Amino acid sequence: EAVAAMADFLGTGDPGEVIIGPNMTTLTYQLSRSLAHEFAPGDEIIISRMEHEGNVSPWLQMAEDNQMVVKWLEFDRETWRVEPAALEALLTPRTRVLALNYASNLTGGVNDVKTLTAMAQATGAMVYVDAVQFASHRLIDVVDLGCDFLACSPYKFYGPHLGVVFGKRARLEALHAYKLRCATNDLPLRFSLGTPAFELIAGLLGTLGYFTWLATSIGENGDRRSLFRA
């Protein structure tokens, strides 16, 4: 139920596209290890200069292991966000990953994730969005954004200390999953590494339930996604 609630919170109708784990950084490391199987020496990864370290080190280490080329995406010192022209200058047919911050705790800028995602995907790259700083301020719609992955941290919006990652089903199903031999291949459990923290997941469900209660208490109605928006 917590996975289904987070699916509504992030705007995907598919609970199988939601992975819950210890924290955003751990999940990013886990997925970067799986993604590493898809890349070859000389492939390129772009990382913005306004990233939290949790969206930097996992990719740098993956790039080192795979002999990939790392390109740094600068942010504009007047708008305090990544501008499309800066990304356009770095994209090539060998670009495989764009690691992008939604809202930066360094600059306070909010990136146009939808536009930047479309640009990167047009070259064949996948986009991993760190929305940790954004999720507590605005409701996210991963379908509208079009990104391949998006990570957030429930403790940033009054929940327990957990990490959550949305991943497009096709991406998650294609990934090499590091898991126990007895673990299912079904999503999202194929990325579970042992017994989850059930008490924290219950707390996450309670947090999202509080949001819906708060909306109904002020007269809002509709499905859970509509109440989150309220």
C-alpha cells in the first residue's frame, strides 16, 4: 500500500515503478551498479555542477569502473539553474546518462527538468533526476517530466528516513538486478536487498495518509492524487 501511495504521489499509475529503500544515496548507488552493465568504455555521462553528492559519487565511480567519459554541466550564474544551451553543448551520440538536480540546495534554482530531459533523451541518453529538495515544495508528475528515473527522500516531506526512486518499468525490467537467489524477478521486489524496514514503510504510509486527511479536512475531494495536489 505504501508503494501504491508513493506511485500516486509521484504521478505514475504503476506501483511496480516505485522502489523504496534506506535512503536516496543508497538507492542511487544500487541502480548505478545495475546500469553499469549497459555501458562501454568511451561512453559519456553528464553530471550537473549543482548536484548533491548523492547524485555525484555513484556516477563518478560507475564511470571509473566502466572507463566512461565524465562531462560537467555548468549552471548559469544569473539564473542559478542549468540552461538548455549549456546542456546542448555537451550532448553527443555517446551520451548515456544525464544526472540532473530538480531543485538545488546549493543555488536554490529549479531546473526545467522536462525540457532538459527531452534534450538528453533525443540523443539516446537516460535521465536520472534528484528531486530530494523539490518534492517537499511541489507535487511531481514523472509522466509529464518524462525522466527515466527520479529519486526523493520522504524525510524531506515529514516522513521517515527512507529513499524512494521512480523508474520507468521498461528500464527497471531491463536492468541487471543484484539480488538474493530466492528473490522474485517481479517489480519492484526484484530490487529488494533483504528484509525491508517495515516500521519505516508503515510510517511513510502514515505520512501520505496524513496529507490526504489534511486535504479532506479543508473541503477537498477526489482521488488520492488530487488530494496530494491540494
